Amino acid sequence: MPDDADADADEARLSRLYEGHVPIATAIEQLRLTRYQRVERVILMNLIGVLRPLYWLVRRLRGRPFDVTAGLEEFAHVANPTRGTRTKESHGGDHLTAEQVATYERDGVLGPLPLLTPEEAATHRAFVVQTHAADWHGEYAIGKTAVDELKRNGLWAINHGAIWQERNVPEIRAIAQHPVLAQRLASLIGNDVAAWRTQMFVVEPDTKGTFWHAATTFTEDGDLPALTPPPGMPAAMANVSCWIALEDVDVDTACLRIIPGSHSDVRLDTLIRRFSRDRLGFVMHFDRADRWNALTALRYTGDIFLAGQVAFDVALRLLPDLYESIEPAHYPMRAGECLLFSSNNLHGSYPNRTGEPRLAMGIRYTSADVGIYAGQPTIPYATGVGTTEVDMSRLHDGVPVHTAEGPVAARDQ
């Protein structure tokens, strides 16, 4: 058994990781389910309990063993070398220094860095709010079908409405093609950089923060990857996210939290992708408490972050050394500053404890030799009814692409 010092260290680690969030059992208890849902949940739990022995017998007879942690060691320490060749020392301008590049390789995050003036950030914030209030003037980058379903289910918000709007809104596209960002990204990604997704992130007043999450392939809400790296490219380097504060943010106004260096330990994301491929196996593998939490989150909420918290809880128990040697960091920022980070890094946000919404802009960048929605005529997009009838063919061209010398015409991926 672990001694008291080990137990105290483990408790302190969990306290740091869960700062700003309630335990999963508490989050599940706080959900308001209908009486029908509560009764159905009990029936399903009892049914799973009865079927578990038969399920595992059938799997054994079919030669399908289940070892949830098999081979995870190879994902604990993944090297993530950058591909850029230009630094401030070699090319000047707004390129990153060699030291900054080394920091990014080690930590997977860099910043805050200056980008917009506070006045520019405030102007852009007001513009986005006003444009969303005008219903984006009927120009919907995610498609009218998705918009109609989002509205019908009360989910229409800036977070959804602003996705991919660099397609339609020059003011958003101009920031995605910002020349300062172009040179910084060239130091990390290489000379040809594509801005493949933009989005606005709003945290409404007095709402919970976003729980820890990470992404390697960006499967969005479907099963197909959004990005297909070429052979030899680490998944963590296929995307660099730029998070721009459009107003001052701190711990009380839902600033970003990141676990620097976690982009090199992708065991959690690997577990989650395994879960998505064999959900029944995982649910049958869970103990009763985990089954209760997973069933509730997956069947009755549609909250991917709550489901992620279930996975996070389970992963911490299965992998006692997960993130034990790296510390979460929070990133207060002034309006107009930005962070560059690998989305493989575990990241999230604090709750918004104020009476005002917090608005930020996110841009995802990749290299021009990475496939963007390769071979996908449509990209599934989650709505209240899970519609997938979204025409994303425009994403195969017209993607803002630039070199270190400035914007160039987009190319087919």
C-alpha cells in the first residue's frame, strides 16, 4: 500500500488537475433528468449487469480479448520536432527565436504573445457580436441545415455561428492571415501555412469552465479525421492552435488552462479513441460507478466534455503516472494577446465567475501538405438531431494559405 506521503502527493495532484471543476460524481448528481430517463437508466444498468458475464464469454470465444492499456507505453513519450527552418536569428522580422521554438517543442505552448492592439481587439469583439446578432447576414459557413437544427434545439450561439466564417467574413479572414502570425507559424510549421478552421469561443456569465480535453486527429463530431498528416509528421505538429483574447481574461473570466508538455504524452487521447471504437467493450469493462457515470453522460446529456471527464477519471486510475511530473498552468491575457499551442496538449478553461460573457477567437493552422477533410464530401456536424447534411466542399479550396512572404492562392489538398 502507498505510504502517507504518496497518498498526499496523489491527492495534491488530483486537486491541481480538478481545480475549478467538480468531481464527476457531483457533476452527474447535479444533472436534471426526467423521471422517464431516471427509470430507463436504472433498467439499462441492471440489464448491463445481467449481460456482462455473457458478453465477456462471447468475446473470449470469438478470440477478442480486451486489454484497455495494451501498448500504451509507446504513447507516453512522443517526440514532436518542429518543421520550420526560419527563425528570428536567420530571417528577422516576426519569426520566433530559436529559444522560443525549443520551448514550443518541449512545452507545446508559447505565449502570451502580442498580436492585436487592445483597441483592435475591442473593435473585432464588437464586430463579431453585432454580426452574429444580424444572423451573419444569412451567410452560414456550416450550412443552413445545421443552422436550422441548432436554432430549433436552442443551441444557436456565437460558438457555432462563427465556425469557418473566414469563408464569408473578410474581417475574420484578415486576422487568420495576419502577417505577424504568418512568420511565427513559419518558424513552427514551415513556410506554407493553412488556416483550416476559425471559431469564436464564448463562455457565458456564471457558467462552468471547459474540462480538460485534447485532440490529435480532430475527428470533430464524426469518425473521420479532419487532418491527415503526411508520413513522418507527428500528430501533435499537424496543427498549431492560435487563441486570441478579444478582452482581458484572468482566472475569474475563464482564462485558458494548459498542461505544458502533455502533447508528448498522448495516452489519454489514445484511450478515448479506443473508447470510441469499442464503446460497448469499455462500458462493460467499467465498474458500476463508472458505468453509471458513462451511461448518464453519453446517453442523456450530449455533453462531450462531461463524457471526457468520465474518461479522464478512468484514465487517472488506469495510468497512475499520467501527468504526474507536469503541472497545469493558467494563462491570464490582455486583450489582443495570443497563445500558440499544440491541441495535443491537455487544455481547458476555468469557469466564468463574472456577470459578463468572455469572448475569444481561435484559429487552427496546419501545413499545406496535410490533408484537410481529405476525401470527405461532407463533414458530420453535431446538432440536436445529429444531422450530417452539411456541404463542406468549399473547405477543399479557398482555405487561407500564406507563406512567410505573405498570402498566396489556396491550393487543393
